[in-house]
Amino acid sequence: MAVIKTETAAIEVADGSELLDACRELHVPFGCESGLCAACEVEVVEGYENLEALNDTEKLMGVEDNYRLMCQCKIKSGEVKIKF
């Protein structure tokens, strides 16, 4: 099992999971949920290497450094801590 967490909460998800539903539970703000509004862009504070590579939508939106769109993101395994 993988874990997505914030400073105040954590949720276990299956390895290889999309993070949209878990991040909704963590109260990450969402808009379009298709990667075009960037409302769900978060900073990955720890565990960036535990996420799948940027997808085409994230690249198109210019996501860089330690940031990701949580509606597009998948976790490989391990723990990832986000800040929004």
C-alpha cells in the first residue's frame, strides 16, 4: 500500500493508484478534474520519486519542479507528502 499525506492527514491507497479520490478526501481543491485548470496543483514536499512521471497533460500545463496536478497523478508506491 502507498500513502498520500498532508501535514494533518494521511490516506492509504493501492500501489499504482490515481490520486484524485484520495486527494478529494484530503480536501485538495479541484476544478475541472481534467488537468486544464490547474486548481489541484500541489507542491510535493516529500516522496516525489514515488510518483509516476509527468503525463502529457501536466507537461502541456507547464508543471515543473516539485509540483503536480493531483487530478492527473498516480503513485507508484511508498509515501508522498503534499502541500497546497
